[in-house]
Amino acid sequence: MLEMHQIFARQKKMLFFLLAFCALGWGFTSFKTVFAGLIVGVLFGHYNFWILVRRMEKFDRALSEEKRAPGLGSGLRFASGFAAAAVALTWPTYFHLVSVVIGLMIPYVLLLVDRIVFHVKNQ
Amino acid sequence: MGLLAAAIAVGLGALGAGIGNGLIVSRTVEGIARQPEARGVLQTTMFIGVALVEALPIIAVVIAFIVMNKG
């Protein structure tokens, strides 16, 4: 459980850096819609990740108390992806759709990179 | 036609995610039952597995939504 929280904390740290970079890009470049889309996508992606961490905790608790295990919240995560796409399609003048989708997948890419770095360091 | 495409995309994506998640969770619970001391490692692996398995269906849902709105 501790390891999962450590991964989540590292993710948060990296995402704050990314959000700061996107905010700078939004403020000082002409690609405002792209960076705004990335920010929205990253926020929704991080929300997805947070839901997963919370559900895994619940799952762990249910397992240790020998209760019926709850679901992992896949539907909620799908709905959050749906909401991100809806935001981008509703306000296309503010958010670039493709960058929202890319932003949505950034936490997963960071997770993969984090694990690769972890395995390289520990071998 | 757009609706049909969206339904197929979401349906197949969710089917894949369901099978993948089911396999991951069942093997993890089995592993914890066999070796309770390896619980932390197994749960971290399960967490990463579930996160990566669900990335593709989320993309499928997003694409389905876009197709549904443009079709």
C-alpha cells in the first residue's frame, strides 16, 4: 500500500511541474488552446488516477476484512474520459481536442516511465 | 452509423478491459492467498496493471464520443 501512495505522490509532483509548464505555455505563447487542452486533459487524467488509488485502498480494506470486494470504478473512469472529451467538444475555441486526449493519457505515460526508472535503478 | 460505430468501440473496449481486469484481480487475490507476505508487491503490480489496462478503453470511450458527435 505504501508503494502505491509513493507512486501517487511522485505522479503528483511531476504533474505539478507539467501544469506549471502548461500554464507558462498558455500565458506566453500563441498556442493557447493547445496548452489549455493539455491542462484540462492532465487534470482529468489525474482525477482518474486518484479514483484508482482510492478504489484500490477500498479493495485492500475489503480483502483484509474478508468482506465482499467492491468494484474498481472502471465506469467512473470511463465517464471522466467522456467528460474531458465533452468539455473539449463544447468549447473548441478554448480547448484543443487532440491535446485534451493527449493530456488524459499523460499520467499513464508517467506511470510507465516511473516504473521503468524504478526497475533500472533496482537491478 | 456514427452511433453504431460508437457502440462497437465502447463495447469492445469495455469487453477487453473487463477481461484484463478480471484476470489481473483474480491472479492477485490468488497470489495473496498463497503468499500473504508478498501482499504489498502484488498490490502494487495489480495497481499498475489495472491502470495500464484501462488506458485503452478510456481512449475508446473518448473516440466513440467524438464519432458520435461528428457522425
